[in-house]
Amino acid sequence: MKPDPSMLPVLIVLLPLVGGVLAPILGRGIFGWLLALITTGLTTFVCASQLLLIQAQNALTPGFSVSYPLGGWPAPHGIELKIDLLSALLATLVSGMGFMVTLFSRQGVDDEIPSDRRRFFWSLWLLAITGLLGILITGDAFNVYVLLEISSLTIYGLIAMGRQRTKQALTAALNYLVLGSVGASFILIAIGLLYAKTGTLNMADIHAKLLLAPVDATVLTARAFLLAGVGLKMALFPLHLWMPAAYSTAPSAVAALLAATATKVGIYMGMRFIFSVFAVPGDEMLSGGNVLIIGSCCGAAIFFGSLGAARQPSLSLLLAYSSVAQIGYIVVGMTVGHIDAMTGSILHMVFHALMKGGLFLCAGILIYRLGTTRLEDLAGLGQRMPWVSAAIVVGGLGMIGIPGTAGFVSKFYLLKGLILSGHPVLAGMVLLGSVLAAIYVWRFVEVAYLRPASDTPLRNGLPFEKFLPVLILLGASILLGIQPGVVVDLARDAAQQLMGVTP
Amino acid sequence: MSDSVVLRTIGGMLFPYILVYGLYVQMHGEIGPGGGFQAGVLVAAAFILHALLFGKELTDRLLPTWLVDLAMSLGVLLYIGVGILGLVKGRYFLDYSVLDPTHPAHAEALGMTLVEAGVGLTVASVILTMVRKVNGESS
């Protein structure tokens, strides 16, 4: 048992876990926020260092991944943490978004959460981040399920805490709890079937055993259960019904965190299982009929999500429906099995998290200052809150995919991959989605700039610490739209590693 | 709260024995059936019985809410602490062998006992908190 020189992998989950456990003890008053801020900051630092280390190693030996046996028990019998480029990239994204939203949410949480609950709020907050990060870095299938439950249960609680602002938060949380539990059970059944088939829970080991055995009914059933469960978790059309209500009624900080990270982690689970566990050469999970089914789900998600967004009465709901469409983009890229489409898919996960996170933070500022995000109350916002409405427009342009924004870069790769792999219809859907996105973004522009100012009273000023994260996130989305090189390289390497393609 | 003398007397007599039994299951978990989860439930059951018989005000005085809140976190911290000890000593997370480098079996037993103690503490306090919330204690 050689001691491992690097404890970075375990620190990724350990830091937020310790923070989450300390929060109920130390988190009174301002200290909860400070604790969360420090914890997420440190975690981001650790994730980023891990990402850089893996990237450097990956340049030397393609396909490199870090393995960390918990308790010193070697895989496949022990539980191992296994971090490759995709895990590290998304872990950096999740923890970074966690940090940004924490920075944003001090006063918002003071407004929306009763004071005696705040320390538990921060505890749930950090534990949710622990669960999400854990899913990204674990190499053990059952561990995925356990961490999924950790993140889901805490997120149900976080959504329900929105009841101070609107009672509907309770219904939304209950809805999500029921649907989320069904999804999680499906994933558990899939893992159980895999265990019955292969006798192991380590993902790499399951894959190795599946390669030796013919694909039989057990594996097919496991695939089906997994797809349905993951589909629910990532809110892929038509399994998205829990999402708009949950996003629009949760406390504003929670909505931003969820929109930026939770569904992305669901998609990561799908990618991981499809490409690292179920991928059997000659009998790919994503071939023929499956591509047709998932592709049409994505197409429908893009179409109905965007149309739905254009009809919503409030900005929060509009953003939530737009997320339904954006998840369609991400999943369509991973479905067709082309390296460029996969690159686009991974890029869109990152960019969408930045843009949608920024937009939901803007919605949070509106809730903080106006107490509402109903579009009719936002009339004349361009004059009343010029900075915030400009930020929303910038984010919206990214949603459309205007050249010069990050959304353009990811959609470009998506389109390239879809056309090269011979799916012109899906490529058409992606283009149509951009047009439809223009409609719902225009709705905001019309309300904010072309209507006389409404007389909804403004509370509070615009606190700098609230606008700073918006500035950073949307600024990053513009910067990466103009200079996407670094992230594109990362995403392409991650896609190659995931699909097992050597450059 | 119960008015029956029989229930209150018998329940009062049982209360310490349930606690001791919980402790037995806790300590026994490392070599046989038992462990933190079961023990935690037993200990919590003792206090729930106490609350049913003597009223929750009295139980709250016996076991204040802040102590239960603290125990929830301390249990997990104990668990994580054992893990971190391994990290600090340059081993893997949760590597028990650092607890007694000369005797791996003892280290294993000690590590498991400590971890189970953490589990027991957290399970007991979480169940008590849940029952309290269901009882409609406003917070």
C-alpha cells in the first residue's frame, strides 16, 4: 500500500462535505455565508489544479485519468475516485459556479430565508455541491447512486425553502421529489441489473466484463432503465415537467445554482454510462433506433422548450423553459456519436452554465429589487435598471448564439458534427431553435426597452457583490465567444477521451 | 404525554435499559450484527418513549435541542475526522492503518468502532430531530 502523493481527488468532495457539516454549528449570521464562500472557493481552487494537472498529463499520455482508492482498498473491490478530463472540467465548472452564486447570494438569502434556517440552508447548499461534485469524480456505479441521492435530497430541501417568497415552492419541491425519486430508482434498478450481470460495481470493471459477454436482455433492460432515469434527472423532453416550476419558485440563489449545475451533472451521468460503461463495439447503445428516439426527444425539447419560453408570463419561467431547449442541444450533440458534435455538447454544457447562471443571477437581482420577475412589471427596465437589463440582453444573445458570444462557438461545433455525421434534420432543429430563441429574447427586449416604465417600486440599491458575479459570468461568455481556443481544446480532448478516440 | 401510572412507571424503568441496549448494539457492531445505524435508532427510540410518556418539555430539558443539533454534525465530523487522519499521515482517506501502525487488526477494529460511533451519534440525533419536526415543533 503505497501512500498516494496527491490528495487532490478526495479533497474535491471532502472540502464541501466538511463545510456542509460545520455550517449548522458555525453558520449563524454572516458566518454561514463566509463558510460557504471559503469552502466553495477552496474547492474551486482544488478542482482547477486537478484539471490543470490532468491536462498536462494528458498532453503526454492521451487518455490519462487519475485514480484514488478510498481507504486504500484497490479497485475494483474498493471504491475508487476516477477523474478524467471531462470530470475535472465539469467539477471545475460546478465548484466555480457554486463559488459565484455563493458570492452573489448573501443578501438574497437574508431576504428569502428565515434567520433561524439560514445555517441549515448553507449546510444543504454545501452538501448539494458535495453530491454533484461526487457524481462527477467517482468511478463506482453504486457510489453514483448514493451521491445522486445526496444531491437530490438536499436540492429538494433547498427548493422548498423558497416557500417564504411563494407557497408554490412547496408543490414544486414535492413534484420534483416524486419525479426525482422515480428517476433515481430507475438508475438504481439499472445499476442493480448491471451488478447482477457482471458481479461488480466499478464502472471500468463493468465495462471490461460487458465487453466479454454478449448483449442480452439484462443489459438491454439496464440500458432502458438508465436512459429513463437519467432523462428525468437531466430534464430531457418529455421528462422535463418538474423543472420550470422548481426553477421559478426556488430561492433565487438556488435557481441559479441548479440551472447552472444540476442538469449538467445529469447529462454527465448519461455520458459516463453510455460511453464508459455500456460502450460495446459493434453494439453501441446509441445506434439506429436509439439515436432516432433520443434525437427526436432533443428536437422536441428544442422546439417546445423555445416555444414554451416565448409564452411564459415571467422571466424566471422563461429562463427555465429556455433551459429545456438548451438541454436538447447538449444531448443531441452526445447522441450522434461524432467527435465534433460531442465537443460542441461539452462546450455547450460549460457555456450554457455560464450564460444561464448569469441570467438566473440577473433574475435574482430583479427579485431582490422588484420582488418579482413578471414580465409586465419589468416594463421600461432598460431605463430603470440599465446595467441589469443590458446583462440580460447579453445573456439572451448568447442563448440565441449570435457570433461573438460563447453560444455561437458551441452551436458551431454542434452543427458541424451533426452535418458531418449525416443528421441534417437535427442540424435544422438546432438552427430553428436559434430562431425561436430570438423570439423569446425579443420578448424581454420589447418589454424592457420599448414600453413606458412601470411604477413597481424599486427596493434597495444594486449591490456590487451581486452584480460582480453577473459581470464575471456574462463577461466570460463574451470573452470565450471571441477567444474560445483554450476551452475548445479542453472540450475536444475530453470528448476524445470519453469516446475512446485517439487523436 | 400519558396519564397512565402503569405506562409511566414501566416506561421509566425501561428507559435506561433501552439506552444500555443501544450502547451494546453500538459496541457489538464491529464484530457481529449491529452497528451505528441500529444503535442510533434504539437510542432515539428511548428518547421518543420518554417524550411520549413524560411530555416533550421534559425530554427537551433532558436533551436540549442545541445538543441534538450539535450531535448531528459531530457524528459526521467524527467519521470524516478518522478519514482525514489518514490523509494527514500521508495515507489514503479512511485508511485505518494509521490508527495503530504496529497492529493492522487493532487499527481496523479501532477505526471501525470510531466510525460507527459517528454513525450512531448522527442517526440518533437525526431521528430525534425528525420526530420533533413531525410533532409540529415550530422553529
